[in-house]
Amino acid sequence: MSQDHLIVFVCEHGAAKSVLAATYFNHIARERSLGIQAIARGTTPDPELSAITVAGLMADGLSPSALVPQKLTLEEVESAGQVISFCELPDPFRKKGRIEQWDDIPPVSENYERARDIIVEHLLRLINNL
């Protein structure tokens, strides 16, 4: 996939915020026929997705974009059109691509709906600027 057609969402555990963002991004991108795909990654991935995130997405009528949290790679950062991070990225990743940090998202475990709504607001702005 060419770099302009890949968005990488990154959170520390790759199990909640990045999965929520990638799932909603892909849903909106399909609806608008954008031809852009998002993936979810973690800097230190958990062994499984957040149960709260999976339940919330399923209640919203969506299936998670990932089945198991995946570790972020330098190749993904370098080849992505955009990297959106919900956490501080480790040093090796910092200057390797177009990176934007969204640090105003509350923990999904505390309030799924609020986290989802803020992420979707960010996604709509991002998509409108693509």
C-alpha cells in the first residue's frame, strides 16, 4: 500500500484507543470511498484487545480493525502517509514520519462513549483535511 493510503494509529498497548480510531477511520473512509486504510499499533502491545473497546465497537455495530494488538515497526512509521499517536513514541520513531499526537482522549476504560466521541471528532477533521 502506498504511503498516502495508510494511516497508523498508535497507543501504548495497541488495545483500545488505536483500535477504536482505526476501526472508525476505516468505517468512515469506506463510506466516503476514500481508498485509505488505517491500522492500529502499540508501542508495548497487550496480549489481547481491551474488552471494553471490543464491546463498545460491537454495540456501535462495528467489528474491531484488529484481532490482536500488534507492535509498531519503523517500517510502518516510515511508509505511512500519517501517524497519529495517543502516547509518547519511543526515540527511534520520533523523526521517522509525519507524526501527530492526540493527547486529549480520556481512557477508554473510564468512559468508552466520551473517548469514542472525541476520537471521531478528530477523525472527521483529519479526513476533511486529506
